Amino acid sequence: MKRILAGVACFFVLGHIVLAQSIYSFQGLGSLNHQGMPNNFAMGEVGIGTPSVWHINTQNPANLVYNNFSTFQVGLEVDRRKFSGDDVSGSDTGGGLRFLAYAFPIMPGKWSSSFGVLPYSSVSYNTFSSGEIPGTDGDVSQISDNRGEGGLTNFFWSNGFMIKNKFLVGLRINYTFGSIEKKTTISIGGTDVPLSNVTYEELESYSDLNVLFGAGYKHKISDGRYINFGAIYSPKSSLNGTSELFLIRLTNTGGEIETVPVGESSLQFDLPQLFGLGASYERANLYKIGFDLETQRWSKAGEVAQRYNNSLKVALGMEWTPDYDNVSSYFKRIKYSAGFNYYKLPYIVNDQALTDFGINFGASLPVSGFSSLDLAFKWGQLGESSNGLIKETYYKIVIGATINDRWFIKRKYD
């Protein structure tokens, strides 16, 4: 079974990433992705104050202390979206690698470390607009085709430490990198005016370091009953990059005639200050109930030329195992999860704040040893179909593999 999971992992790593379109990903750095694992995703995306022994916690590095096994996780996400609004409808499907992480104890119970890859943002959109050229009495019209694709990725290295009296601290260092390509093709033509096509192409490339600090505390109420607390903080930091602009002349049929480099300039996008709190109640090997609250000060970050809201995310979820030790019933050993979340996005469209609401559920299916196959599903709604906005109804499926083992330990007996 472990060989099968390793093969699935290699397939995911080598797989090509194709993102589903989101109308609102033209804003800022694109659609911002959840930074947790499938077990967190299935619990409504909680994780700041909800530690796990069997899975890697990528939301709060302090919780890595509980990973006493060497843990490898990899997973795939499939995203299906439907669009609706004033005279607008459509759908799109995409998917690709969702996460890849490895955690291992350096001093079991005292210090654990982890590294991996998580998508930070995604850009994938294609919009059209048309209208008459002013002053031409309707004889000349213009059509604009706007496309964007790409996104940013976090390569992270995290460490969690146990301090006196069950107090935990952690540090995650992110190397955020990636590129975003934006194209606008303008077609002008009309009565006695030959069709003219031109494309403006902008390639934004980013790479920089940023950090996130974590803290946690586990309070024992009685045997097998605990309350967990967690907090995360990331200071405002600069994400530096470059922008290259090209002008492409096209034939009437869309063929490329000439590409003219317009110029290159430096970019600086300020990543906002982040603060999050989380808490959970745990009955060991039976159930957990967790709650997260997270906010980012986007109004003091982003781009100077664009206005943002401070974002707010609220998440609530639970995990339940009917009978962890039951050897006769496989289904009673499965971890079942459910939750929901509300997210006020930083982006503003038509002077309105965007909101995202989602309902999540999933299961962690035990396989060989302490490993598992993790499944998660989310139904969500982004935006609305009135006030000049477009409503996106989406479905996300996350399929992950978790391999837990005691690696790098010298055998005493053969």
C-alpha cells in the first residue's frame, strides 16, 4: 500500500496544473488559496488552534511539535465553477497539484521540522467587453478580449518547538515566487474602417521571502480531554518583482505579425500584516471541534494604485472517529469531518466588497499502518448575481495521500 501511495504521489508531482477560471482572479495577485491540508480543508479550513498527530499542520508552525512520525503528504484538487449574472453564464473545470509537504521530528516531542510547496494564489480568467468608439456615430466599434493566467507559490520551511509547560512556538519561512501573464487583445473595425487587431501583453514575475510566527498551548482538562489554543502572526512585507510589457501586432485572422518590447520596470507588492487566532476542544481519538478567526490588513498593503479592504475569515469545523480501536469495522475507524467558513475578501469590485461562503466535509480513510487516504469536498459561493457583479458557484474536491512512518531511526534488531 505504501508503494501505491508513493506512486500516486509521483503522479501528482509530475501532473500538469490547469486552473479553473475565476472572474475575480484579475484582482491583485489573484485568488488567494487556503494554506492547509485536506484534513483542515474538510473541517471548514480550521487549523490554527487544531493540532494533529497524523497530519502536517501548515497553518500554524508551532503545532508541528505533535508530529512524532515522519509524515509525507501530497494531494490533488479539482475545481468546478459556474458563473451567473446580468446576461452572463458559463462554467469551467480545472485542477492540479494542491499541496506537497514533508515533516519529521528532530527531537521528538520537542522540535519538529517541515518543508513543502503550497499554491499561494491563482490567476485564470477570460472576459470580453465591447462598445462603440466615441465620436464615430456608431460606425466604429471596439472589442476587448482580456485573459490572465499564472499565480504564486509558497516554498516553505517550518519549525515547531515545545517550550516549558506545554507552550509551543513556531516559525515558517516562505519563499514566494511565480509569474502572472495578462493579455488584452483589442479589435477595432466598422463601416469603411478595416479591422485592426493589437495585443498588449504584460508578464509580472515575483520572488521574495516572508515569515510567519506561530504559538500554541494545550491544556489538559481530564484524562483524554484537552483544549488547544493557537495564534499566528505575519508582519507586512514586500514582494518584489519585475514587469515586462510587449505590443503584438496581429493579422485580421489573429496571426502574429510583430512583437515589440515596450519596456521593463520594477514591481513591489506589499503583502499585508496577518493575525489569526484558533481554539479547539478535543476528546482524544474520538472527536475535535475547532474555531479559527483570521484577518489581514490589506488596506495598508497591496498596490498604491488599487484600493483594498481588510480581509476577515471565520471558520468552524469538527472531526469525529466513531471507534478508533475497532478491528472488526473499517468504517468505524474512518475520521469524518465537516465545517463551514465565511471569508470577506480584500478585493473591491464596483465599490462592493466580495464575500465567499463555503460548506466543507470529508473523510480520512486509514490504510497500511498509520497512513491514510484523505478526501475533502467544498461547496462555495463567491460574489452575487446582482449590483453589476457575477456570482460564482463552485465545487472543490481534494484527494490526498498521507504516509506516516518512523524513518531515519537506526534498527537495534534485525
